[in-house]
Amino acid sequence: MGPERTPISRIANIITTDLRADVLLLSEINGRAALTTSVEMDRLIAVAGPHWQYRLTASGKSQRLAIMFNSEAVRLEACEEVVVAEERIQDADIFARDPLACSFTFLDANGAL
């Protein structure tokens, strides 16, 4: 029997092997204060492989939105966080995490458009 797989390696395997995803949207991702980086996403990317990258929203306090993508399969063209003015319902902002909109070009097997 092989070595025990960590939760991060199991998640990376599901994304890269089971789902065969090249672009994946993730929510409820822990973010570093005042930065658009995440310890958990850094760990996931390291296990998923060298061609995986991510973008993370600045909004959302500790819980953020992320887009994870395989740079061998897609080229990131643009990525913008859409700032939505605060609107409160039942004392909570309806957009606690502003939307993250990214545009990708899908590449062929040779890495060309």
C-alpha cells in the first residue's frame, strides 16, 4: 500500500485527474490579510503541478473567491475584481465577496491558440 495521501493531494487529484478541469472557480478560500494570496491555495497549487496558478479576490475578509487555472491549457487574458457598492439586507452586505471576472484563451495540445 502506498503512502497516505493528504487532503490537499486528494483535492489536487480530483481537480486534475477526476474533473480534468483547466479552469476552476472556488469559494470560501482563506486569504492573507490585505493580500490577494492564500496559504491553502499556495499549497494546492504546489501539489497540483508547476503549471497551475490562481487569482484571489481582495474582498471578503478572510474568506475569498478564487480562480485556479492550468497555464498549459489556458492563457489568462484579464482578471478583474468587480467592486460592488455595499448593500445591506438583514444587517449583512449582500456582496461580502465582490465577483472575480477573468477571461481566458484556451490553447491547443501544442500550447498554441
